[in-house]
Amino acid sequence: MSSIKERYARFQAWKQNGPAFKVKELTGHTCAYCGYEYEGNL
């Protein structure tokens, strides 16, 4: 298990840089329910 100092350092890096992954930009979707076509997250 990591020490408190290591955990705090990781937390500080996360606060400054955000999460390590990027949300993929979603484009060109069609709603399965109503058939509406849209881009992005709706």
C-alpha cells in the first residue's frame, strides 16, 4: 500500500492536470428512440 505522502502527491497532480484519460468526442449519432440525428453528447 502506498504512503499518505505518495497518495497526496498523486491527488495534487490529478487536481492540476485532470484525469489521465480524455473523453472521446462523439460525432454523428442517431437516436434509437426518435431517430433524431445529432453530434456530440446530447
